[in-house]
Amino acid sequence: MSGRKESKQVMNMFKVPILILLLGLSSLVTALPQNNAIPGGVAIIKLSKSDNHKRPVVTYNKRRVMVVRNNDNWLAIVGIGLTAKTGRHFIKIKSQGEIPYSKSFTVKPKKYKTQHLNITNKRKVNPYAKDLDRIRADKKEIISALKHWSDNDTITPDFILPVKGIFTSPFGLRRFFNNQPRKPHSGLDIAAAQGTALVSPADGTVIETGDYFFNGNSVMIDHGQGLVTMYSHMNEINVKPGQVLKRGEKFGTVGQTGRVTGAHLHWTVSLNNQRVDPTLFLKPPTTAPGNPALQK
């Protein structure tokens, strides 16, 4: 057989697999969080169909928003803050070579329950004057981490649980500490024994660690495009800023540091610098508080 015929046969052998691969890439389906446009929720908005394969730039309230590819469409994944008003909201879209445009979505009402907690350490409810400088510095560092943005084209915003346990305090609770009103609960509390391993819910990079007045020992992980998770009240921290984590990789243990009533994880999910319900990033069977499946 001549060299030319051999080359032609080899090329033909690869034509079909390459075609299948290209078709697969063009219809790639990204795992998505649950679509629930409420205060503290997530809105998934289909953008106008375009042949432009470059990811559009989308903003909401002047903040950059996650955009992922689903089949032949771009989707904006928008985090909605707990203080958001109900009614029409708008995102702004800029695509390469196209005229910028806006799309609207509707935020529905949501009434969260009330929770009263008794904190034995009164200083964690009414800090001393000398604590205020530290609290302000803590807040600045935490907000800086939660609003972090990094471009990532391969992000998959579906999570596994960072720890197995009972969901004791759901997201959004209107909280009272020692009968004093405080800000709504901006995370999900999962009760587990002190020393229980914590694992990253998805691939990411550690962007900050610290010991904070209210949050105690904490780790912040960047998952890309404005999706950042924070883990508070930890016992041990086993990672450093800049360290890359794989989905399911251990980074520390459950503790009871900071303002707590017992050992648990306070899990925060921030999307475009808005705190949103972590359960929206989990598969539906694992979202109910006290779900027995979590204990397996």
C-alpha cells in the first residue's frame, strides 16, 4: 500500500470521532443551579441567541454576572440579594460586535422565618468598644474576598455538600440574638461533630483564610466568575491562600469558633457579591433541613 493511501485511510479513521467531538462541544450542557428568582435566590436568564462564540459581558446592579454556555445559548446566572425589592429587575448585556441591550426578569416575594438564639458570650452580641476596630477590619477583608472575580470558561456551578449533617439554621432566617434583632442569616448552618472533615463542594482556589471576631476560623474559595464560598466557625484550617482544590478535597474541619451556640459549619455562597441560598446549588433531594439522606 502506498504512503498516500495509508494517509488517506488514517484521516478517514479520525473524521467520524472528530465530527462527534465537535458536535458534542457545540451542544455542551452545563450543570446549573436551581432557578428561583426571589430575594436571596438565583435567576437564570437566557440571552439572545447569537453565533458569537465569545462569552458576553453581563452586569446586574453594576456588578459582573456569571455567564455559561448551554447548548447553543448563553445563560446569565444572577445572584439576587436578600434586600432586593420584588418586581422587575434588569441585566445589561454586551456582546462582541453587537449593540448592547437589556433584559428584564421578575423577582418574586419570599417570606423567611424568624429564629431566636441565646448566646452565652454576651460580648459576641454586644462587642466591647475595643472590638470594633477588629470587626471593621474583618468585614473589609471578608467583603473583598466575597466580591472577587476571576474568568473561568469551564465552571460548573453544581455543588456537593461540604459536610454531612443536619441543616439546623436555613438561609434567610430573620435572627434575634438574646432578643436583639440582627441581619438575616446569610448562609446555611450544618451541624456536625467538632473535627469532622470539610471538603470543597467544587473545584476552586483558596483566596483567603482568617480568624474573625464573629465568623471564627474561616476559609474562602473562589470557583470562578463571581462564585465564592465561605466556611466559618472552623476548628482547623489546612490550606493557604492560592492553593488549588479539587471537588471533594479536604481543606479543614468543623469547629465552634467565633459567635456560635455549638459545633457546626456556617456555609456562605456568594454570587456576583450577593449572598444566596446554598441549597440552590445542590441536587434537590439533599436540600431539605434534617433530610435523613444527609446522615448516610
